[in-house]
Amino acid sequence: MKRRTIGGLTVMACVFALLACPRPPHLGDGLPVAAVPVGFESEYQLFAARCSKCHALSRALGAAPKDDEYWKVYVTRMRRQPQSGISPEDEPPILRFLHAYSVRRDPVEAGAEAGAP
Ligand code: HEC
């Protein structure tokens, strides 16, 4: 009982420390703040919280740019993992972030390939 409380407090303290930090350079092992698509900060937070439970976020984000169909299949598949902690209501915001992230990344990479002399 006591251990539980202390564990809970530690988690709270970590969350608070993260929120209180004026300019966190990174959010967990996820994106640098500057790389989070503008306007999708809260969606990113949800993605970071839900999708870092079993593997590093980079496992999802490090992959080559994916389309919406891929993300839909994957987010559902991840949600159905036992103990995923992902609810059906979490899917739309997570998918919004992944969409914004994918479309934002595509032109940059395409431009880098096409534009380099
Ligand atoms: C309950 C644990 C769990 C959670 C939560 C979870 N994943 Fe996973 N994820 C796994 C496991 C296990 C694998 C490897 C097996 C597989 O591909 O199904 C995996 C693999 C992946 C892959 C494939 C990467 C590769 O190596 O090809 C992607 C992409 C991914 N996860 C994205 C996500 C996203 C996005 C979320 C949040 C919506 C998420 N995961 C949440 C357990 C989880």
C-alpha cells in the first residue's frame, strides 16, 4: 500500500517536472519539440503517452513515412494488444497526429532528394 503511494507520487513528480520545465529539449525519447507539427501538440502528447508503453516512440516514428491506411491498421493493432492502455477514443487524435507528422515529413524528404544538385 505504502509502496504504491510512493510510486504514484514519483510518477506525479516526474509528470510535474516535465510540465514545469520551461523548455524541455525532448519529450521522452520522442520528437524534439520543434519537430512536433504546429497545432498538434496535444495529439502528440497523447501519442507519446500511449505509444511509448511497450516500445520506444522511435520504433513508430523512425519508420519510413507511412500513409493513413498504414497508421489506421497499426494503431488498431497496437490498441488490441493486451494491456495496451489505448482506448478506442484515443485513436482519432493519435491518427490526426500521425497524419500531420507523415504529410509534414514527406515533402521535406522528397525536397531533399529532388532539390540536391
Ligand atoms: C501493449 C504494448 C504496445 C503498445 C501500447 C504499442 N505497441 Fe507498437 N508494438 C508492440 C509490439 C509487441 C510490436 C512488435 C510486433 C508487431 O509488429 O505487432 C509493436 C510494433 C510496432 C510498430 C512496427 C515497428 C516495426 O518494427 O516495424 C509500429 C509502427 C508501432 N508498434 C506503433 C505503435 C503506435 C503508433 C502505438 C500507439 C498507438 C503503439 N505502437 C503502441 C507493442 C505495443
